[in-house]
Amino acid sequence: MASKLYNIIVGGASVSAGAYFTTWLLTGENPTQLQTVQAEAGKKTGRLRTLPPRSTQIQSLNSEEFDVLIIGGGATGAGCAIDSVTRGLKTALVELDDFASGTSSRSTKLIHGGVRYLQKAILNLDLEQYKMVKEALHERATMLRTAPHLTHAIPIMLPVYEWWKVPYYWIGIKAYDLVAGSKTVKSSYYLTKNEALEIFPMLKKDKLVGAIVYHDGQQDDARMCLALALTATRYGATVANHVKAVHIIKDDNGKICGAHLRDELTGKEWDVKAKCIINAAGPFTDSVRKMDDDNVKEICTPSKGVHIVLPGYYSPEQMGLLDPETSDGRVIFFLPWQKHTLSGTTDSPCAVTYNPTPTEDEISFILNEIKNYLNSDVEVRRGDVLSAWGGIRPLVSDPNKGDTQSLARNHIVHVSKSNLVTIAGGKWTTYRAMAQETIDAAIKAVPELKPTKPECQTDGLQLEGAHGWTPTMYIRLVQDFGLECEVAQHLATSYGDRAFAVAKLANLTGKRWPVIGNKIHPEFPYIDAEIRYGVREYAVTAVDMIARRLRLAFLNVQAAQEALPTIVNIMAEELNWNEDEKQKQLKMANNFLATEMGMSVNRASRDKIPITLSQEEVKMYVKRFQILDHDHKGYVSINDIRRSMKNAGENVTGDELHEILKEIDTNMNGQVELDEYLQMCFMLDDVGT
């Protein structure tokens, strides 16, 4: 450690007070973080514990009895775990896959009250819709306050193309502000046509009369869910991913008294005793309910929403866009997220599945809707889709309404005769309020539950990483550790005050600057230390890592695939994987990228482009490609191709080559694979004729 500090100091990084490093050396903790966590913990349950390893959590599930066992590790289940444990109930949570592996990592990333729900509430005089919006706006403010590192306010533009709609939308958005009251993020405002185009130059100019801008919140949904699970663990809950609830156990009176569990990693099975079981399984709510009663009526209507990710140049860095009137009546968002552009969502009935996949029709629908709002200078290309994913919303069905678009995102809490407490429906923003209502219902239904604090403790409770975080904390990471500024900003917004613990795991780069932090992919700020720290955050598969500890799979599937070997090698060191296990993890992760993150459908769309080269030409170009790809990596760089064309005597100007490459390099990563290369050769032949 001393040599590491020496290298940081002499490597050119500015170092703060020596007391900081003294505390670090003696305790292994960031001193500011340690003090603030203890101070916050003192108001709740005493000093928060360190994160126990997953093996310890599994042992706890094997050997201890619990007051509450929660099935489901999404936002709702993790929220229930925090609410339960902070009331003094002995709490456990199990998740079949990984925390946030389902719907909770596949949202639009918005923390919102629901502008369109308020519109329905006003037009239909629907008091329930109004109450739902009011509650969500309160919870929006709570999320922005309790996890400021993972959340932020985002302005969203509503472009208006007809004069009469300006007052209509303005009144509606002002009503949204009014309902929020003191919880308003920022006040909405009107923009003239010129002002709107100045802020959002990609916007279509024709017939534009102005725009209304309102504010909601935005989050990193998977890391927010993980923060919930980790916070529950800090307060004493036992949480375990990749553990399946096989069936429910009942006593002689027909009341639930536990469950039979299976560790999906080892195959080991056992019984765990619990006074109450909470079903927070999201889209799989009815599956758990049928463990309790085979004849139970299904209450969830699954609906699939698909999102796509485009390069960041499609949208301004600090302004989103809402299309309130798509061709079929659905709403499309167009939002900056993690220096990329996120667009979606579709909304269509679907079957419940563990592996929802985006389809070409769904991706095309979103792209076509985008075109309606962007000017003709911005060519919306299918090849610009860097990633695409589908998520299943567990909507609560209403027998009086026939289509999923009309289903409200409100929730229900139901207690069965055997005391299975089910929380179903709802949305990300209201996870905490849903959890509060669920634990209240559980305490009321199960007399054996004796909380030391009957009232909910979570309204305002800071989450993992929030205690010592400040907007300028990343500067200390740069100065104290010698991290690249972009990397430091990423660590601060992903881990909050835990970013110091991540940085301590980083390796020296061997460069003058940055001193530490080897990137796992040159285009992204993710570093080697995050892989090691991700294992401490209960990542046990490569998919856990690329999808939810890091967000690489959701941002760019090609980049995720390229980073996989490095990620797997580091995880192998941490988890003692042998070569067979490494290959297994690579295969599973590549399959995940292909099916669930849109890589296969991206390739399929590319394969539809006709290539009419002769057999002899194909052989010639394949041989040329193999010569260029001398190290058999499966792709060549753009510079390699440029030199190849020049050496082959192709009379192509730089501008022509640039335009061709824009069409061919569909992943926008400067690397061209064989099928892309053949397509380019075909186009070059076409140019030559």
C-alpha cells in the first residue's frame, strides 16, 4: 500500500491532507465516508455493517430463521427488504437471477409522476389516477434526495407544431408542476421556435411553433436497485442472488411457515423458516401465487416495452424529448443517458419469459417515430442502433379495459388465506411507497411479526453511496488517486462515496497520467477495479457484470463483447474460475448479448443488405480481409481498410470512403467485421461503375 501511495504522489497527482491517507492506511476506509455513515447510522440502527460475502449470506439462509422472506430482487423486493429490516424485522431476500435482472434494469430510466396519467386523471375526473400521480411526484423527490449520485433532474422538451396546442400543453404541464407543489424539481417553461432549435438543433423545423419544457428525474436503474439491496444488507438483511424459491412450505393449519430454496450456482437445496413470505416477483407474480394456490386467478397482464440506444450525437447532452402522439397513440421518449441517446418504449402484450428479446419490428417502429421529430439533416440509420432490449412490465389487469396502453401503473397488495403477501404492479418511481404499504399489510396480517419500530423508517433514508457524496467529489478522486477525470466522474456517479473503495482496487497504469485505472474498453470509463469491486457487490457471472454492475451491455453490445475476455479474466482471479468455467461464462455472456441486448437482430438487419459479388470476388476479398486481420481478431480497423483500398488501386476519394464507412461500420466503433467488409467492397465496386 505504501508503495502505491508513493507512486500516486510522485506520479504527478495532487495529494490532499496527510490525515486523509493516515486514516486510509490505518482503517482502510475513506475518513469522510466513515464519519458520515456512522452519523447517519446512529439515527437508525447503529453503525452499518460491512458487506458480507455471498457465501456468508447463503450460510445465513441455511442456518437462521427469519421474520420476513422476500421473493424477488427487483426494485420492489429490495425496497421491501429495506423497509422490513429498518423496522427491526429479521429479513431475508432471494432472487432467482441477479438483482434488477428483470424489469428493474430495463426501464426508460425516468423517475416521474406520469404526465400522461395526470392528463387522463383530469380529462376523466379519475381520482385514483390523480392520487397515483401525486404519490409518484412525492416519491420522485425522495429518490432524488436519497440517492443523489445515481439520480438527477432532466429537462424534457415537448415540441409543438400547431398553435392551438401551445396553451393546451402549457396548462397540462403547469398542472403537473402544481400537483407536485413543493416537490417540483424545476418549474416548466415555454420556448419560442428559435429558442427550441438553439437548445435542440436536431429538431424538425417545418411548422414548429414552439416547445414546452418540463422536468422529471433520471436514474441508473440497475445500480439504483443494487443500491437498495446493498443498503438492506448494510442494515442487517440477508440478501442472495441466484437463489430460487422452489416451493412454499405451510404448517398444519395451512399457514405459510417457510420456503424450499435452491442455490442456482451449486444446486444445493434446503428449507428456510419464515413467519411471513412476501411475493415481489414482478412479471412472475402469478407463478409465486400458484405455489400458494394452484387455482388462483391471475392478476398480472404482462406488457413488453422495447428501448434502443443510439450514439450521443442524436440528442443534446442536457435535454430530452417527448413525443406524445405517435402513429398508434403510444408515447416515445428520446433521452440523453450515459453520453448516449435512449429511445423508447413500445408497449405490447406479451408472454412472460425470463429472456425478453427485441424484435426488428419494434426497433423499426421506434426509429420511424424518431424520424418524425428530427430534421432532414439527421439521417436516422438502422446501423446506429448500438443496443436494444425488451423489458416486461407487470401491469395489474383491469377487466374493464381491453388494451395494455390503458392499464395504469398503480399497484395492489393482496394477502392470501395462508398469509402470502403479494405486491404487484406499480412502477419504479413508487417502489418505496409500495414497500411501505406491503410491510404494513404483512405486520397486520401476521401477528407473529413484532417490529421494534412499527412505523416506516425509509422516507428520507439515504441509500448506499449517498452519505458522503457531493457533486464535486470526483475532483478528490482525481487529486488523491491520479484517476482520469472522466473515470473519476463515472465512479462518483455510479458508486457515490464508495468510489474511494473502488479506486483503492485499481492497478497502476505505468503511465505518467492517469496514474491508476486501466480501462476495460477504450471508449468507456469503466476500469479494472470495478470488476473486482463488482464481485464484492455480489456479481457472480459475467452477465451480472456487463449488464448491471457496469452498464456496458445496455450501451453498446459490440463494445461489451470486446471487453468480455478482460472482464472474465479478472473475475476468474476473484472467483477462482478454471478455464472451463471461463469458457462457460464467455458463452453465456455472448448469448445474452445476442438474444437480449439486440446483437442478433442487429446482425440480421445488416444481413438483409444485398451483396452481389461474384464467387471469385468474394474469395479475393475474404483473402484480403484475412491478410489485414493478421492476428485473427475477427475485425480490421478503418485505417487498415483505407490502406487496403489504396494498395488495391481503388480510386475512391476520402469523402466517398467516409460516407461508405458511415454506412458499413454499424457499431460505430472503428472496427469492421467480415460481413461489413464484403458489403463495403460491393459498394466500392458500385462507386467504380
